[in-house]
Amino acid sequence: MGKKVILVLITVIVIGTFAVLNRPKDFRNQLPPDIDPDLPFITGEIISSKEAIFDNGKGYVIEINTDVSYEDAVQFYIDEYKAEGAVLNLNPVISQEKTTSADVMIKGSEIYMEIIDKGTYTYINTAIHLKE
């Protein structure tokens, strides 16, 4: 009976350690330190910056609130990705808020964005799926 309890405890400790060590990192209000510095991010308040595990691998989800207008924010990302040689695919969304979803492939990474006019600020949610 004692050996089974010890085995169960060891299993729980190993699983717990694995879960803690593999938990996605939270970078709070900063960009992840190993993110490609050439990826464009609009000036604003980073309200969330976290590592994420997607179906196709590791990545990041970054949320930004900015004082830049919705229209100027959309144009910023169009221009910045164009300067990097990539085309931002825009998909305006019909809703009560002005919303645009977008996606782009750049340097092997897939990037999905949502840009939302919140009235007094613009909210940008960016999901970066890193290349393996």
C-alpha cells in the first residue's frame, strides 16, 4: 500500500511540475522579449501580452489600446506590413462597432488581427502564430 501512495505522489509531482514549467508566459504590459522586432505594433497601452499555444504551435496574443483613430490604425498596419513586403488581408466586419479583422503572412509567421473602434480609443488584438 505504501509503494502505491509514493508512486501516486511522485506522479502528481511530475505532472504538476510539467504543468507549471509549460504554462504560457504572461508579459503583462510589455512585448515578449523574443518577438521579431520588425513586426509592427501601433503606439499605445499594451493591456495584455501573453504566450499562447495554438493548434499549430506556439505564439503570442497581444492586446493594445491606442488613442490613434480607427481609420488611422487600420492604415498604419496596411502601410507597415507593405513596407515589410507583406499584404494585409482586410475583412471588414458588420457589427455595431467599426471592426476590421485582418491576416498576414510575414517571415513565416501567421498574424491575425482585430481592430475595433471603441469610440474614445481603438482596440487592437493581435495573435501571432510563430513558424515552427
